[in-house]
Amino acid sequence: MASESNLSTFHENGVYRRRVAENAQYSPSDEEEEENVTVTLRKQTGQQNGVPNGDGGTPFSTEFVNDEMEESLFDQSMVELRNELPSRQLDALPESVTWTALRRRATVIYHATMTNNRHREDDLVDSLEREIDLVDSSPQNIVEAVRTMPTTLSRKRNIKRRLSSRRKTNLTRTKLVKYWFGMFWQQTKYQFRKWRRIFDLWSSHLTVIEGCFGTSVASYFIFLKWVLLMNIPIFLLTFGFLVIPQILYRFYQLDPSGYEEKYDSFTGIEILTGAGFFTHTEMYYGFYTDEAVEIVTDLKYKMKYAYLLTCGGYYLFCLILLGYSYLKSYRKYYIDAGGTISLYYFNLVYCGWDYGIKSQEASALKQSSIYQEIKEYLNGSNMDQANRKSRQDMCRKWAFIFFSWLVVLSLLAGSGYLTYTVSIELSIKPELDNSTSIPVVSSLAMPVVLSTIQLFVPMIFTLLEKNENYSQPKYELYVHMFRDMALKATMLAVLVYFWFKIAAYELECWETFVGEEIYRLVIVDLIFTLGYSFFMEFCRKLISQKLKSVERAEFATGRHTLELVYSQSLCWLGLFYCPLLPVVVILKLIIIFYIKRFSVVQNCRPSLKPWRASRTHTIFVGYLFVFFILSCIAVGFGIFLIEPSISCGPYKNYDTSYQVMTDVIDKWKEDNDVVKEAFSFITSPGFISGLLVFLGMILYYTRTVMLSHRERVEQFKIQLASEGKDKKFLLNLLNQVRVRGRRASKHPGPRLHRTMEAISPSQSAGGKVFVKSVAEGALIAPANN
């Protein structure tokens, strides 16, 4: 009797569900169809279990029928519901990606496999096995695939266990080695990050600055730290491959013939001028020998090759580091975070706290940092609405911007002319006249004039930008940085022209002269930077304490950042002529950090217009990359086209510095015919044309893949947006359907129709179909009661 009662209940539920879905009343045709469905199910179940059906007169287990049918209906219902969700309608979007791109995403293939209507474990395991073999998936993806399957938890465990056992037997030695190296690499990266956090430079100072002044000011100090760390490998490279061999050469050669050894007393003024005692040391190019350093018998270290190859090595290192940093920063802040930040406040408030904080001071700083970041984001979000102006105001604004750019171009031209005049009159003439009356003043005149121009001209730029009324502070920062960068690039270009076109033909050892000039530029720039912090920030703080109308100065992020870019540009320009210049730049950056850190905390006030500086590092590295390219062009021009000095340096017997490499290549060609043919083939027009075509094909393929990935990402964004609304949609739907379903248990048709019309206004794909399916499932419970 119990079995018959269960089967009867199952029949009633099945008929009830079908009637609700069709939104119809009871009718004789429905009762006949109910009986036909019941008989068919009994026959199919009895045949599958080897039991005669009802016609044969042999009874069958109704309990087994109930369990099997309920499980089958549950699986089928779950699959249908998942397929009808609005967030599962991604396949309806236009497809423009290739099968190759889809194969690379194992999760997409697994999702497509999971959503098929499979009810047997063997079929699911076999299908998963084929897909996994196709994409060579990892165990993590296997677990994720099984987790998303629309079936019961016990069946998921069985499928995972069977699938894992099959995968274990298929591992080869190659895959074992691959997995071992992968695990070793992950552990190595984890340990490296762990120790790197321990030795993280200035982390506590950066936390204080970010907590008090926000990310815009902290971005400057983070960039300063990054530039400092970049110069350390450059110093180690030059010190290990150039300075140490030259010192060993001086030690082993009692009568050196590769250079003229002179001794000058150290008076202390050389720290400012870079001349005198430093001129005849390893500080400058002219002191290095062109001979081989023989430390061990039959083992020679040729300085003329080492000098040029080391120069190319550190420039290549800087290129790789800048490119990697820029691409990483661009991907992080422009690609990964390029979409709308709908959950920005939720993530910041609930996920932004550092639970490793243990002190009260650190807790207060973290709270202040979160507060500043929220202010920055709110200010950036509301800025566009707050700055809407009329057409007349916009015309007036753009007219003033046009006038400002005319003034800027005039200042750039005047600065370049003044730089050239000062270089001729105050820099090279005392060298040609051998004037010794005022050597310190004459040597420092040109750097002082250039630093003065760089101090006051950007102030004029700032006054112009204040009246240009940009919508957001970051736009004002970018414009100021561009104008300041143009000013510094103009003056450096004039100096390079002066060095290569005048000094290279007038002075006896012009490379050492260039090295001394760049050294003085670095030192004087440090002095002006410290003077700006004292007079423009500290003195203004003292005045603000006496006069209430004068406020403390804001920290000029753009101005100070361009000072770092200018300082690093001088380092790149002078590396070839002053190998120990990275040491000077490192010491300079350390001094600047502590002075600026003290000044910004004690003398400056937070910005009245806070703004988010998450993307400023990308802009800073971009500007630095531009100056790096310009510096490489200038140094390359001097190496390839300018004749070296005939009295000093490793290349005094060559027409150009690069000639030493061409001589080596010519020697290889004479000694080996294979090398000669190889060089002839590589330099032939046919090979170069084929290489260009091949690179063009790679570029076209890369662009095609990038576009397909971009379109696929847009599809994923649409799906994620729909999935983000699924939970809220389900909760609202089920709450309303359950309440109305209890009232409509006796007469479900009309009430359900009104319920569906009331709770399904969404027009998204699959919306109403999904509502009907959930309503059917939700009304089964009240029907059973």
C-alpha cells in the first residue's frame, strides 16, 4: 500500500507540474494523457530492470521506480533551469572567436560539457576524459568542472573519484617532470615574495605618506623607490665589468702605458665640480685603458671590448625593465581594471582592511588611507557633473588654452637659445682659454643657469594651468608633466648638440669633459631640489603660521616626478662617459627621499582636490621610457658617428667607438668562410625583406588573437553582469512565488498567471522561461502538503 501511495503521489505531482506549466484547467484529455504517461513510465522502468511489465502480470518494485524517476527528473530539471537562466545565455551572443581560442580556455569547454543533458556517470566521465585529454587540463580545472555539474553531491563525488583514478594512471614521466618543476617554481616564487616583503624598502614611510596624503602623493615616492632599485643593477654591472678590471690593471701594471696617470690632491670642492682629483680616476671615460688586462697567464681581459659591450648590456637591461614595467602597469590599471567598478565601495570597505595590523598607530593610518581613497574616488566620480559649462564658457576656456600653448612654445624656444648661449660663453670658453682664475664659478655657471630655468619656467606653466580649468586634477598633472618634459628635453637636446658639434672638435679629451658636465648637472639639480623644499615649502609653512591668509603648500607631484625623470635621463646620458655616475644618482635619490618625506609630512597639506593615482605609475614610466629612447639615440649617435679623442680613452686609435666591433666582425669573416657567408646572408636584401614580412605576419596574427580575446572578454563581462543579478532575482522570485503558491494550491491556473505577470518584467534573454520553471518547482511543495 505504501508503494502504491508513493507512486500515486508521484503521478499527481507530475500531472500537477505539467498543468501548471501549461496554465490550464483540469480536463478529460489531461486525465487520459496522465494515464498514458503513467503506463509508459511503468513499462520503461520494468523493462530496464529486467522485470515484466504490468501486462505480464508480474509486479515490479515501485520504490525503485520512485527513486530512479525522482533522481532523473531532478537532474533534468536542474539542467533545464541552468540553461534557462539569463546568465547562461552567452551562446546567444555573436561568436567571432576561433576554435583555437576556445580550446585554450578549459573552463569554457568544461562548461559546455557540463550543460549537456547527461544522466549517467559513465557518459559524464568518458566525456570529461576526452575533453581533459584535448586541453591537457590541470587537477584544479578538473575539480572546478565537476563542481559546476548540475547533479547531486553524491554523484559529483563518484565522478570526481573515478575521473581522478583514471587521470592518475595516464601520467607519463614527461608530465611528472613538468608538474614537479611547476610546483618547485611556485614554491620558489612564494619564498621569494616572502623574503622580499621582509626586506621591502621604506614600506613604513610609504604607509605613513599614503595614510596622510593619499595615493597621489604616495605615487611619487613609490616611483622614486622604483628608479632607485633600477639603478642598483646598473651600478653593479659597470663596477664589476669596468671599474674592477681597471683597478686591477693599475695594480698589476707598474708602468702603465694605456693611460696617463696623474695625481691631484683632494680639496673637497671636487664634490661640486667633479673635476680635479676625480678627473684622473675611474670616474670618467678618459682614464680607462685601451690595453688588455692580464691577471692570469694567457688570460686577457680586453677593455676596449668590455667597455662597449657593458654599455650595450646596461642599456638593454634598462630597455627590458622599462618595457616589462610599463606593460605590467598598463595591464593592471588599464586592461584588468578598465571596466566599470560597480562593486568598488564594497571591495574597499569589506575587503580593504589589513588584518595583519597589530599596532594602534598602524590601524589609524590604515583607516586614514581608506578614507583618503574613498574621497579620491568620490571626487573623480562627481567631477564631470560638477564641471558642466555653457558653450560660451567652453569657447573662452579653449581660447585661453590656445594662448597658453603659444606662451609655452615661446618659453621653450627661449630656454633652448639661452642654454646654447650659456654653454658657449660659460662652459667651453674657459676650457679653451685654460682660465684658472675662477674655475669653480665657470664650471658651475652652466648647470646653475639650466637649473634656474627649470625652477621658474614650470612655475609659469602652473599659473597657466590654474586658469585653464581642467575638469580633474589628474588632467592638469598630465599637461604640466608634458610641458615640463618638453622643457627638459629641449635643453638636453641643445646640450647634446653642443657637445657633439662643438666640444668634440675643440677639446683634447671631450668625453671626460662631457662626463664632468653631466656630473655637475646632477649635483646642482640636487642642490636646487633641496633648496625648493626649504624655501618653497618650509618657509611657506612658517609664513602660514603668522599669516592666516597664506596656506601651506601642496605637494607638487608632477613637478617632483619630472625632476626624477630628468635626473635619470642625465644618468643614462652620462653612463658611457662617466661609468660611476649611477653611484652618484643612487646617493642623490636616497637623500631626496628622506628630505621629501620629512618635508611633505611637516610642511605640506593634503590636496583640496583629492584624486586617485592608480594609473600614474604607468604615466610616469611612459615619460621615463621616452627620455630613455632619446638618451639612447644621443649616446648611439656619439658611439657610431662621432670620432673619439686621440689622447684618452679605450678608442683613441679608432675613427669611431663602434669600429672596434666592425674590426672583430671583419676578422671573423677572414678566418672562417662560414661566418662570412652567414653575415652576407643576414645582411642581404632578401633576408631582410623576408624578416620584415615574417614580423608583419606575426604582428597581424597577434592583433587578430588580441581582437578575438577582446570580444570574448566582452562576452564574459555580459555573462558576469547577468550572474551578478541572479541571486537577487532568485530570492525575490522565490519569496513571491512561495507566498502566492500556497494561496493558489487549490486553483493554480489563474493565480499563477497573475503571479508570473507581476514578477517577471525583465526582458533579458531567458527571463520569463526561467520564471515559469522556478514557479513550477516552487509550487510542488505546497501541492504535496
